[in-house]
Amino acid sequence: MWIQYLNNHLCQWVELEMRDDGRKGELVSPSLVRPSITQNSINLNGHTANSLNHTTAGSQLESPTPSPEPVLNAAISRGHWGGKYEFLLSCLGYCVGLGNVWRFPYLCYRNGGGVFLIPYFIMLFFTGVPLFLMELCLGQYGAAGPVTVWKCCPLLKGIGIGMLCVAVLVSLYYNVIMAWTFYYLGSSFQYPLPWSCDAVANAAICNGSSGESLSPSEIFWNERVLGVVNSAGLHDPGPVRWPLALCLLAAWVIVFLCMLKGIHSAGKVVYVTATFPYLVLLVLIIRGATLEGSLQGIAFYLTPDWRRLTSAQVWNDAASQIFYSLGIGIGGVLSMASYNKFDNNVIRDTIIITTGNCLTSFFAGFAIFSVLGHMAWRRGVPVENVAVSGPGLAFVAYPEALALLPGSAFWSVLFFLMLFMLGIDTLFGNIEGITTAVLDEFPQLRRNAKHKSLFLAVLCSCLYLMGLLLVTDGGIYWFTLIDSFSTSFGLIILTLFMCIGISFVYGVNQFCQDIIDMIRYCPPWCTKVLLYFKACWVFFTPFLLLFILTYIFIEMYSTSLHYGSYVYPRWGKALGVCMATTCCLQILIWAIVAICKETGTLKERFHKSIQPLNSWRSNVAGGVGGNVAAERVEDLFSVTLTDMDFTAMTWEEERPF
């Protein structure tokens, strides 16, 4: 029979190029590539094609004896989340960070109050949700971290390397915020609070007899915590502030212990760290609503200014807030999704996480501005005089407002515990992105728990030692520099290339089909939703990313970087630009490496480098476990039989010679 001939002899003459393991030109034994033929399907090289049941008058097609399973390299188990709620809480905790509390409310009042919600939700629907879904699908479908997942298109592996660089920079300075939080948390157990007017040391300042223009909370922040008054600028970091260094060490030890067993330990911790901030926010909203002057703060937060809609800055602020609050382009979302089961509903998770993140930002504004409104009422000044953003809100304005409340120590402990929980969840995602990327590239580290723990210990130790620069007297200058440029144009370029690469190189139609393969059952509404996402990935999202990128370049060129009254020198700003450029240059560097690894002419090399590697669909073949199926052979092509093949074969057999 011709099928037996195909089964026994076709693959003997095929020379396969084993790209995934770097083996080229190997002849593969027929037993390894023999297709498994059943009555209803023909499986060739891991791909299934429909077959026809051919029966003749005297015989019926019988399946050959299945070949013994080949001995393949045993895939190392990456593990999975203990349940879907662990993944949802981990992603929600990762996305809902400090920016939701100290940045969104400030941007809202600065950009027209309630009017800001219009560009905010437009940017959410056309930029945030599509990009978040793209990262989620990439990680879940490929079952790999931000570097290895680009086996779907080796030419773009540099995007994953760039994400890794950004994650390192963000983790470096983000845990310094945790150190500040620890310092304030410890100080909150004192009575009276050391930054309140009830403290003896601040009596002269509050009475106005000292001639000091700063408030007690500002003095505590600048002198006691940062020590910035002892530094002349970026060139003068000064000595390490050891109380902060110990707080930073404690923060890294907590991260190490929580991440020691990967998602199995971090997935349990998020049940507390991801839910506790919501409880505190609810308590603060209720308490703030009972304060005198709180309505003045809420009105200031939401009063619309329709003229602001014509400002390009408003739209840029909305896009950047959506972009950064969802943690897109850093690799955390992609890494956490890689531990999902293959058939997890990614569209449902995307809607839940992005909606929860944005609602948290909105309601956090009520908790913040109700208390700031009370503070403005007590001082007899407008709310805009006390409304600030960033660390100034979390460590100066809001603690000072809490110091005016009865039981101030209790409210202060609650607030800084909430900040710690918000920050630690985001840090979990960043560190998970780094560790997953390295462990996927060097899977032998997963075999031994001691080696994996040792790697995590070395990573945390290195980041701690590098972070000591940020807890010196002039550390805040370096903190601001890294914060300003680590997530600047470099991150936007990485995300832009990711969107273009998936849409136009890998293929947006194929990507949508991958999503359907994961969901398995796609009702009519699901198909319509995918059409919306396809339009975003191909047109709307790249256009909006280019808009953000253009605005960043214009702003970076026309404005100077400063912290307070200190203006950064040109060499400092150039250092920040080099930092961001290094991240996005990884795209070019690793694209050249991918092309050089191939053979043939430049055009042939380019064509090969944009083709998915052999193990790209191993997660599909192995089911939820992610292992390669026994019948699957990693080759560069597959054979699919059609009706024409059957007709041609019959004609050749009957043709007289």
C-alpha cells in the first residue's frame, strides 16, 4: 500500500536541520519521524491533518503497528500556578503598585479632573488592554520567559534581552522605595510621630519661631531619611546611610524568602499582599469621608476642565499612566503567564486584571484627596498647595496629613503597610521576570533546587550591593535619574517592536489563531473581540506608541531634568539617555546575532531568522504539561496530505509503463 510506503521510506531520505539545539544537517532515524497513522488522522512531525477513510471491495486500510516512543531529552518541569486565583492575584498585585496611589490622583487633578478619565479610558482600550493581552498570550502559548519566548521569531530575541535590562533597572531602584517604607513604618511606632508638630523637636518649627520655611515632614524626609542636605549633587553621593542600608537589606531578604520556591511560594504570599491594600484603601476612604474639608479635596480631584482635552500633554499623561501601571514591556506579565495552563482563558484574565487596576487607581484618589482636603482646611490654604506627586506625596504630604488625625500612629502604620504590600507585589513580578528568563535559557538550573536558590541569592545580593549607591546622602539624585530613564523611550521602543513584530513578522492572523487554540471554544462574541484586538495591534496601538515616543523625545530635548531646585548636569542626562539606549539597542545587537547564526545569502538568512524555531509549539504538543509529545520531531517543515495527493498517487499507480 502507498501509505505503508510513505510511512516506511519517505522519512529515510529527509535531511533535517535541527535548529533548536544547534544541530544542523543531521540524518534522523526513521523510527523517530515515522508518523502515527490512525483511522481518522495522519500525524506527521507533530502536526495533524485530516485524512480520508479509503475502503476497497476486498480490504480496508489498517493502521500500522505504532513505533516505539523515541527517547527524547526529558523536559524539565517549569511548574504551574496552584490555581487560577493565584495567577489573577499575582498579576493584579503586580499591576496595582505605588503609581496607582501616588501618580494617578495627581495626574487626574493636574489634567482637568474628571475630564482626564476620557483620554485615560481611551488609551486603556486602544493601548493598555491590547498590549497586556499580547504579553499574556505570548507567555502562556510559548510557556517561556521574556527571552526564550522569542523562539517564535529569533530575529526579535533582543526584545526579551531588553526587557531583562529594564527589569533589572526597575528592581534596582524599586526596592529602595521599600527601604524608605520600612524606615517610615518603624518610625510610625513612635508617639508622637517624629514628623508631627506634637514632637518636641518640631515645636519651634510649627510655632514659626525657628525661621524655618520647611514643614516638619519635609525636614524629616530630607534630613533624617535621605540626608540629601549633605550632598551637592549627582557627583557627590557621600557615605552610605546605614539605617537605610539595613532597611534595604531587610527588603531584599523578604523578597528572597518569598521567591525562594518561585511561583509556588510567591503564589501563596499574594493572597495577603494583593488583598491587604484594598482593605486599607477602604478604611482610608471611610475615614477620609468623615473629615472636615474632605469634600473640598474630592471636588478638587474630580472637577472637570473641558479645555484640557485639547492639550497633547493630557493625552500623553493618560497613555503613559496606562502603560506604566500595567507593567507592560518589563517581562513580569509575560513570565507569570508562562506558568499558566495552556487552556487558560487569557481574554477573561486580561479584562479582569486591567479593569481591576484602573478601578483601583480611580478609588485611590478618593482616599488620597479626602485626607489632603482636610489638611488644606486645617492650614487654610487651597488644595493645590498640598497636592503633589511621587515620593513627595507618599513620604511628605500624606504622612503629614495623617499626623493631624486622632490616633495618627495607627493610621500611619496602616498606610505604610499598604505601601509595602503594593510595592512588594510589583517587585515579585519584576524578579520573576528576571529569574524566569535566566532559568529558561539555562534549564539545568531548574534540575537542582540548591542551584536555583543559589542563583536567586546571588541575584538579590548583586542588586542589593548596587542599590547601596541609592541610599547614600546623594542617592536620591541617582534614584531620580534611573527612575526617569529606565522606563523612558527605551521601554516604549521595546514595546513598539514587540507589537510590530507579532503583528507583521509572526503574523497577526496566526497570533489570533493561537489565542483560539488556547481558549479552545471561541463563541461568536469572542471572534468579534479578536477582530477588535487585531485592529489595535495592526494600527491603533503602534500609532499611539509612536505618539508617546515622539512626545517623550520632544519633552526630553526641551526640558531639563531636576530634583527640587537641583538641575542635573548634561553628563548626568547623557548617562540616563545611554541607560535607556542600551536597553533598546539589544534589539539590533541580537538581530545581527540571529542572522549571523544562519547560513546562505543575506536574504536567506533573514528569512530563516524570522521563522519560528522547532520547539515553539511544544507547549501545544505536550498539552498542559508543556512537554514535547512522543511523536513530535523538531524539523523545519511538515507534510500535509490533501485530496490531490490521493488522486495523483492513484493515477501514478494505474498509469501503464
